[in-house]
Amino acid sequence: MTLSSRLAHFIANTHYDDLPAEVVEFTKLCLLDWLGSAVAGADKPPVQMIDKLARELGGTEQASLVTGGKTSVAHAALVNGAASHVVELDDIHKASIIHAATVVIPAALAVAEWLHKSGRELIAAVAIGYDVCFRIGEAVSPSHYYYWHNTATCGTFGAAAAVAKLLELDERQIVHALGNAGTQAAGLWEFIVDGAMSKQLHTGKAAMNGLLASLLAHKGFTGPAKILEGDRGFFRAMAETFDESRITDRLGEHFKIRENSFKIHASCRHTHPAVDLVLQLRKEHGILPQDVRCIRVGGYQSVVAITDNPNPQTVYASKFSLQFCVALAFVKGSAGLTDFTEEALFDPAIRSLMQRVELTLDPEVDAAYPEQWGSILEVETQQGEVLRQRTDYPKGDPENPVTAAELTAKFNALAAHVPGEKRAGWINQILQLEFLSDAADFWSERSRVS
């Protein structure tokens, strides 16, 4: 039996009633967290450009846009997928290095609204979509991640799986859907060099392409049966090393969505361990930026590959600069959405401190990656004192969790520009989603956010 066949069996035969209660509750929190990021990102320039193009292209009004109005399910997945990724506060899974919400939920929600699926069916589709993309991501990580953006590549499979569940595809059709999802999987890290807008295209297209793969399979369109393990398939083409066993390990018994992490800083997740340590040290020792001679950060290989940027020139690029994020946290005492501004980017105090931040690869920390996203922080004061902190799990990891109340507060902060009554309506509706009879009512508390 091919890996796609095993995944297809899992997708076709897993239903809401098979989900443990804690998985249902956690999935609803993922939906709430996604909506906050989508609402916060709806008015950002890259999203507005994609939204404008979607409106120019047109389409049957099937699903709602976070930017207001309706369009086709494909364009809704595209726009909403881009919107939920741009502020860098969407969820993340450590072992697979995937932001699942921003690809799985836009695709699933668009189809659930279009087909008038229930809240329970939506919950099941989302949980299944997370599971599938996490397993594929784990199989190819970390080698795949050097060139490829896992959220864009592996996330395409997750979007396809969620939509396949909502379309009630049979196992044969799901194999075709996964095959055509894999052949569309793309997303290169080269955008990081100049802070280009491509990252939003990655998530929007992953959601849209996964959706397209399953819609085509529903019409009989065939795809390769061994898209993962085939000689010219996903594994061999896009990863130097891979582990097929990660796909089927406890498949259907352990729902991996519960391994998901939530972000509390508005920057690349790879910067979070060091930012957490800076905030902890700042609070415990009361050190001021002018007291610092140098800051040494030891991280894993992806921290060095993705966030070693000592001179970011745009606000977006600053979110992928460990030097900036560390200095920002030290100077401001936080690294939230409103902290990343043009003014902060060129703040003399932050720029000065950035020059004293040294990032290196720490062999011990690197050996534990990607199961642990750790960091070692050393701050040397002007008086020669060295203060050392270490973390293996940044805030928001399952091992260092945020509470439902903290996620609700995060949602309210991200959607602060929306009237409080509407925010409360969304929160109540999502936290009671299993009682929603028609997913078309998901947006009933929505008005245009931009």
C-alpha cells in the first residue's frame, strides 16, 4: 500500500466522533488564533494587492473574504491564506516546521461555507488537514527546510486533505488529490534575502492549490499514486534525507494538532527563543541597553540560515532578523505587533544594540532541533559580568503553553479595530463551533475589517 493510500484511508475514515474531546477543543483554539491573524493582516499592502487582483479576476460568489465580500472558493483561499500569514503571529508546529492554520483553515473554511457543512465537519476537516501536513513535514525535516518553505510545500497536502474530507471523496479520489497537491507544492526561501512579499503568495497558493487538487479529484482528475515515495516524487526531489515512517507512526491514533505551538511575538518563530530569554533577563536583572557590552545568541541551524540579518532595511525584513528582534525586545520590553514599525526599524538605540548582537550555531542546541527550538543567551555587561539564560521551549510550545484565556486576549488585541460586540460574537461562535449547523454562518459576525 502506498503512503498516499494509507493517508487516504485515514482521511476517509476519520470523523468528528473519532476525535478526542481535547482535540476538538484545541482545534477550535487554532481556528480562533487563525482568525485573529487573518483580521490583523487584511489591510496590509501585500494582502490588499492580492485581494485587488482576486476582485479583478472575479468569480462566482461562493465564500467570504476576510477583506470583505465574497468570491470563488479558490480566490477566498488565496486571499485569506495570505492575510493570515503576513503579521507573523500564526501558529507553528516544531517537528514539521509548518504554519498549518494559514494553509489548512482558509481552504477548509471556504469549502465548508460553500457546501453548507456543519461546524463539526469543519472541525474534523481542520484536524485532519493539520495531521496530514505535519506528518509529511516531519518526514522531510529538517533537510527540506533549507531551500523549501515547509508551510508552502507540505501545507499544500494539508489543504488538500481538509478539502477532500469536506467533499467526502473516497479513498481512490483522495490518492489523486494528494498526488496533484504534491505536484503543485512549491515555495523557496530566496524571498528572505530582500524581504520580498512572496511569503504571502506561498501560503495563499498552498491553500488554493490544495483546494484545487481535491476539487479536480472530485471530478475524476487523476494524480500520481506515489507522489511522496516515488522515484521522482516529493521525498527524493526535495529532501536530502527523509524518514517515511513519520507518515504512518500512530496514524489515526495520535492527532498531531495537539503538538501545535502558538506565537506571542510578531516575528519569525526562530527568533522567539532568544526574545523570550531577553525579556526574562531584562525582567529579572533590570539591565538597560546602555549597560550591555555584547549579546551572544547560540541557536540551531535554521536560526542562522533564516534570521542572521544584522541590517534589515524594511519592517517586514526586521521580523526575520534575530539581531533586530533581540535588540527590539531589550529596548522596548516587548516584540508585539505594534512594536515592529518604521520608527523602531531605524531607532538609534535599537540600531546601536544590534551591532552588539552575535549569532552563532550552538552544536548542543542544534542537535535537539527540530524537536526542540532552543536558544542560549549570554549578555556581557559593561562591567564584565556575564549573565546566561537557556530555553528549550519558547512560550507557546506545548511544553510551555499559553492558555485559552491568553489566546482569547491575543485575538482581541489583533482584532482591536473591530467593535467589541463583533469580537465577542466571533469568540463565542468559534468556541462553540461544534453546535454550528451551517458553516456559512461562520462569518455572520463579520463586517469589512479594512
